[in-house]
Amino acid sequence: MQVKIINQSNNPLPEYQTPEAAGVDLRANTNEAITLQPLERKLIKTGIFLELPKGTEAQVRPRSGLAYKQGLTVLNTPGTIDSDYRGEVGVILVNLSNDAQTIQPSERIAQLVFAKHEQAVFQQVEVLNDSDRGAGGFGSTGKS
């Protein structure tokens, strides 16, 4: 898949860290450190702008190390970037730890995963077909 990108940051283009990685890393586009207090959220700009092929989306997801080591995660995960969006890619980070956490300039703050999608055509009906699960949800299938 080819994705057009404008990079207005001082960071290199997003890249895959391993040959089979699913996502590319997004970096903070800031000249100074950004501190998030416990439970505080901030929009962190990346300085990149994308043009995705029709029928695809980009999903902004947390970085597992940042979440585990610092308690920082993406608030609206996964955040969806639609193929017709042309604005700057931003990441809403939230600090779920008990301590202030700091993001350094150019730090990797999230990952971006690309996926194909379809748009649904809704067919209004009066009754849905039965299934084994039925209306059971929110833990109805048990813990194991």
C-alpha cells in the first residue's frame, strides 16, 4: 500500500522497527518536553499529514512499552484516521499513572496501523436471525 505523506516535523518519516511489525511509530513533534500530570490528557502533534488510499484507515494505537513503563496510553484507542482527512495527525495521550510523566521531543508516542475497511449498507428489518449467543454480552461467555 502506498501512503502519501507530508512531514513538517524534525523527525524522520515513520518507520517499522522490525521486518514484521504491524505498525509504524509516531513521534512527538515538539521542541520542549511535555509533562502530563496523573489523569491529565494532552493532544500531542506529530507534524505529519497523510493521504490514505480510499477504502483504508490508519489506526492510532498505544505503544505497549510506554503504557507498561509509564502508564501513558492513547485515550481514544484505536483512534481512526479516515482516508479523506488531510489535517495533522495528533495523538491524545493520557497519563494513567500516579506520577507526572514527561514526553521528550521526538519521543515515540504511539503506533500507526493501516487497515482496509468497508462501508455498510443498512437493511432495516423487523427481526434478526437467531444465533447460539443471542443477546448475551458484556461477559456473558464467561471468564475462561
